[in-house]
Amino acid sequence: MPGRLGLGTAPLGGLYDAVDDDTAYATLDRAWSLGLRTFDTAPLYGSGLSERRLGAALRGRPRGEFTVSTKVGRLLHPGDSRRAGWHGAPPLEAYFDFSYDAALRSLDESLERLGLDRVDIALVHDPDDHYDEALAGAYRALAGLRDEGVVRAIGVGMNQTELLCRFARDADPDCFLVAGRYSLLDRSAADELLPLCEERGIAVIAGGVFNSGVLADGDTYDYSPAAPAVLERAAELRAICARWNVPLAAAAVQFPSRHPAVACVLVGCRSPKEVEEDARIFDLELPEALWQELA
């Protein structure tokens, strides 16, 4: 399974704001120089732009030294990527298709954009309203590829826990990417999902650890303006951390990794400076008494 800190590449696909090529490649190069070797991407992220940039940055790197995860469940067709919140991306839009054939086609197209002959982890992406189709179609396709050795590990990536629990019980995933549901603000994954994953040996990749910004001095929560109650709770957490002279973001990025089911924490960065800061605070030694108070 991946290293303890990995890079999520949605921002490099133009999430919220455009990122130019030079900045994107500098960000990926800086991540590599800091020792990050796990990279998560998806066709959705910038309508393929994230995958193309990641592949270009990894070209020439020793293939055995890095882990790449990408996703299936969305295909691309001509359209306006800005309507989905992607800036500076190709004129393509993603649409849901969790069928068996679409999953195989999606992965082939991802490999072409990445310039790789394989990915290490393939995930079914956000099948919230498509559980039955995703289980019988996309997941079955990935399971076949795993059996053939084309991918090393398969699983599901979502922003919710209920369906991930169903996948854990109905299928045989190697890993889950859980975005935003195991953070200092939202610990709902700890209720059922994380114990279930620990019991069944399913590795958890924790994404959205800043809840899209509110735990890193921003004002957005789950990709929308944060409600007053969320901002109030974030301020309370910040005050607790301040008493221990610890940045809230440091506690936020380290918190998920303290659970034994969590194998990797992803941070999404759009500049070399952001990667440097996230890597720095991930390695800070925080007092155990702070964790006890935050608990």
C-alpha cells in the first residue's frame, strides 16, 4: 500500500482556479524531491488534464518507486469543463458510466493520458446513485484486471461511508479512498467504516483532510461555503491547537494517520510552496496531550 503521505492531483487539474503547466510540473517535482511517492488522480480532474500532467512529470522516474491510483466510472466527451468547476482544462465534460465495458475503456484512456502501461490502484469513483451497476459492472471489471495482474489493488473512492461499508461486505476490495469523512471536523468514518476495514484488511486512503479548506484557514467545507456552525467548530479546534502552539492544519493532516486502518493521507496542492508546507506539518511532532484534548 502507499506511503504515509501522498499527493492528490485534483488542484493540478484546475479545481477552483487554473494552474499553468510550469507550476503544475514544479509542484509534482517538488513533491518527488520531498519523498512523496504516492499520487492520486482521475479522469474527472480537469477532464484528463491532471492525468496528463502527472504522467509527464513521472516520465523517466523509476517505475518501481512510485504508486499511481486513478479511477473509473466517468468517461469524457466534448463539452465545457468549466461548468463542473475545472479551469484551464480541455473542452471535455465527464459523464457517469459504471458499466463493465466503460470501466475497461476508462482505464485504457487513463493509461494513454498517463503514458503508463499500468496503474497500481484502480478505484470506482463516486458511485453514490449507481451502486448496483457499479458493483456488477465497473467493480467486476477491475476485479478481473486485478486477477490478471494488470492492476495491483482495486477499491472505491467516495465522499460518504454508507456505500463503502456495503462494498466492504459485498465485494473484496483492497482499499478505499475516503474523502472528508475522517477529519477533525467529521469523524463519521470511525463509527462503522474504519472498524470494518480494519477487520477485513481493507487499507484506507484518507483524502479531504482539510475538508476542502476550512481546516487550513479557508472558508469552504465539502467544496461549498462553510456554514456558520462549521466555521464555529473550526475556530474551537484552532483555539485548542493554539494553546499547544500547534497550527490547526498540522493536527488536521496528521489526525487520520493515527487510526490503524489508515494507510495513507492525501493532500491536494497547487504549488511547490503548498507541498512543502504540507510535508513539513505532516512531520511535526505533536504532543500526545493535544490529541487527547482533540478527542
